[in-house]
Amino acid sequence: TMFDGQHSRSINPQLMKCTDVPQFTVLQMAASRFQKDPKLHLKYLLADAFRSQGLMAVHKTSPSFEGGGSSSDNNNPSKKGAASPFLLRRRDSGTFGNSGSGTPGEVSGRWSKNAGNQRRIFLDYSRQHVTGETMESLFDLADMMGLTDRMNEMRSGMNINFTEGRPVMHHVLRMPRGYDFKALHPQGDTILDEVHSVLDRVATFSEDVREGRIRGCTGKELKNVVCIGIGGTHSGPEAVYEALRGDAAATQAVEGRGIKLRFVANVDPVDFDLNCRDLNPEETLVIVTSKSFTTAETMQIARTAQRWLVRNLCKASPELTKEVVISHHFGAVTLSPDEAVKFGISRDKIFP
């Protein structure tokens, strides 16, 4: 797969740490002042309208990003892909935000052409313990450490995970089909095809579950989904779920389905019981998310779920076996599909 290093390109790790440069010391001194000076309490900072306006801006994606890169940008790595967040620093004055002049929306007019195809992110740092000077110090530190170059290396598939010898390609999961990723990476087309192949499988599987074409081992529809993961594999899906709960279209789409979605990240079996005691095992699908599928905590929770399903389903239907229960009621998101197969999960329910 694209994540196992075969498409990666090696680079040398940066020797200098951010704590080694004077800009870091400047920021430490600023943090100390915020802690000790009562006049720098956040309530007073927020009362300063000039400061607050200067710490707000709108970040717009570039036309080349929306178009998947362009030939005119191919020789300039800094212009490839997403726009740099450092556009908050004004090109003309070198200051952060709008410096009190104009509206926040006027700050990021760098790409005024094809604005209808651009996406915007509103950035508001006014509620943080920072001033314009603090942000400039942060930018100076970022410039000293070459952060924009490091970001471009990540987006280009360089081996920036030096510990595992891998590229970091999670951003490719968000690239639309047909995006010109080859402008950034020599194997970009192949990598993107691999990504969308798996995404297509996920979409098909999800729809089959929703429409009842994939069912539990007793023939009942799968209406409950229990997501098991630790760290990012737990907080990421849960964050998406929480965000969609507030979306009117998403809420309308699930009306009347009776679907229950639970997240379990605690190895304590009591927590699993509290999350799942009201679920019918016959109607429950368990998704285990683990890169290696060997993480001790994740696998302990997975085994707890396995025992819960096998105990309840085999008790009600003695003819059922453990293997049948797992193959019907478990799915996996992992870079180690063979490990998931060892657990008993069917390959058609494994998504690398």
C-alpha cells in the first residue's frame, strides 16, 4: 500500500530543534509575561477591539489547490497544493492579520480570481493569549525552522516519519478523485487510485449495511455500530460524528433508521458494558480501527466485544460458532489486514 514505504522518498531529519533557536526563547518570555502581568488577562485583551480585529483573518484555498495543481506551479514547491497558513501575515507589511485596517475578509485577497471555487476557513486567534507581536514571533520561529518546507515535504510524500521510515499521507484521503497529485509525487496517480479504491469499498459496504444487504449471523439487520480504537483512531471518528450531529442534512438522513453509534476506547470492561448494555447483539456491528492490529489496549477491547457477541449469540442459537459470529459482526480498518484475518474478520470487511 501507499503507506508501507514503497512510494516514499527519503530525506534527512532536521538536526536543529525549535528549542535551540532564539525565537523560542522570545516566546517563552512572552508566555511568562502573560502569566504574571494582570493587564494581560484575557478579559482585557478581548476588550481591545483593535487587537481582536487584527487577530482575525480568512484563509482561502488557492485556485491551484482546487484544481489539483497546475503546470505553472510545478516548479515552485511553495505553491503546490494547499495555501500556506502563513498567508495571515500580510504580504505588503509583514504583519499579522489586518493590522486594524479593513475587514478580516479583505486580508486574504491574494487569490481573487475564481473566488467562487475557493473554500474559506475563518481564523480567529483573538481568544488566545497572544498579541500581534506574539504572532509575529511565532511566524519568525516557523520561518527559522522552515515549517512551510516541512509541510510541503509531507504533502509531497517524503519520508518525514523518521521513526518508522514512512511518509505521512493522511491528507491524500481528502483529495478528490482526479486530483493531480502527480504534480507533487511521481507515483501520485497510483497512490490516489489506491485511496479511492478503498474509499469506494467503504461506501459500498456502508450502503449494504444501511440497506440490509449485509446482515448479522441470525439474519437481522445491523442497526448498531460500535467503534473501537485508541487515541486518534477513537477521537477522529468521534469528532466527525459529533460534527455531523449538528448538521441538518445529516440529521435528516438518519431519521427513522434507529441507528445507534457508540465509541469505546477504555479497556475497562465496565465501560464497554455501559456503552453496549442497551444494544441487541444480533443487530450490532463492531468496527476495530488499528494501524497494526496489535495495539494491546485496542485488542483487549476487541476481545471484550468478541466475548460479548459470542456469549449472547451462541447462547440464543447453539448452532452458531465463534468463527461465524466474528465473520458476520466484525469489521476492521487497518494497515495489517493479515492480523485482522487472524482475529477472524472476513477480508471483505477489512479496509486498509
